[in-house]
Amino acid sequence: MMLIPMALGMVGLICLLFKRTLLGMIIGIQLLNFGAASAFIVAAVKSSTQATGHIFGFFIVLSGIVQLILLYSAAIRLFYLKKQIGVENIRSLRS
Amino acid sequence: MNMSSTEIFYICGIVALLAAFLACIIRSSRNAGLALWCCGMSIGAMYLSLGFELLAIIQWIISTLVGISFIFYAVLFGPKPGKINIRIGFVRFIATLCVCAGLFLLISYCVKDLFLSSELNTAKIGLGELGVDLLKNHIVSLAVIGLTLFVTIVGAGVFSRAERLKK
């Protein structure tokens, strides 16, 4: 049963490594969050701490929303300044 | 045909993995957002098959909102598909996936009981018990996540203000 959350996390990590835009990074981070929450849920089902797994999954989902809001605001800011949302444009904001 | 919760869990898991794979390799941001939405809905169905009904509903609502907002921002900001060779990207992705799968199988061979066991005990816990446990044992975490959400919303509004570089 743990195969599926692990595979989801791996796909999310690979997506995070190879995507070159902020929107692509959002996909990778959301998949990582899905995998992490699923792993906690499956672990809670296998053990006797089901309430804790439920609560931890809830917190991971909420933290995923926080990350989503931050990345959306970064994408909006980058688009206003550079008219693009590529990750390489973040470095050019230094100058 | 009656299906056990284990079968439903694995079917939804396979759908979620396929949707995640598509979201990872699709070039178009809008279609990737749709695949991400499909992945989130499948994961919610997985939670429902395990007996976590509240979390399933929360996952469905949040994945729908994420999908809608992602498609909106993809249309607004998303780059047009470039002339990059898709075949090279796909080969690189498959190679990385095979390496990760091989590593995972090696680890699971060493910890066989934890990863390859297929026993499934659906959770039987009510909303009242969840609420009591949340307020008794995790009140600080709840306050921290609430404060973090509030600060994030305010900060995001300030950070994403309309301002352009002066030429």
C-alpha cells in the first residue's frame, strides 16, 4: 500500500527537478504534498493511530495551500516585473 | 459486482499515478492543471476507501479549487509551448523514473513487511473524536497553521502588487 504514496512523491520530485516555470513547480510541489499526506494516511491505517494520521493529513493539505498561495504571488510578481514566469528570470531580479 | 475497499484503493491509486505522470510530462499548462485536478480527485477517492471521509471531502474541494486557479493562471501567464524536443525530455524522465523505481524496490526488498503488505483496516473514527483529539493534543499546531495562513494571505497580497520596473 505504501507503493502508491511513494510513487506519487517520486513523480512530484522529478516534476520539481525538470520543470522550468513557476507553474510547473507548483505541480511538483502539489504532487509531493499529495504523496506525503497519502503516506501519513496509509501509515495511520496500518497502525492504531488513525486520528493522528487524519489530523496530520489535514495539516499537510493546509500547508500545501500555503505553498500554493506563495508561489502564485511570486508568479504574479515575476510576471509584472519580467513579463515571464520562468525560474531563470528570478536570478535576473538581483540586478 | 462488489469490490472490496482494497481493490478500490489500488484502482484509484493507479488512476492517481497516471494522472500525476501526465501532469509531469504534459507541456501545456492548462492540460497539466486538468491532470493535477484528476490526480487530486483520485487521491480523495483513496482516502474514502480507507474510511477517512472528512479528509476525502477536504481533498476534493481543495483539488478542485487548485485545478480551477491553476488553469486560470496558466491561461494568464503560461508560456506558449516552445520548440523544445519533447522526445529528449520524455527519455530523461523515463530514465530518472526507472532509477528511482529501482532504488525504491531495493529499499522495499530490505523492509518487505512495511511496504509490500496488503492488509487494509479501514478507519472507524468519528468527527467528534477527531475534533476532541485536535483540540486536546494539537491546539498549538492548529494555531500555528492558522497564523501562517493569515500571514501568507496578507503577505501574498502585498508581494503581488501591481508594479512595473521603471525603464
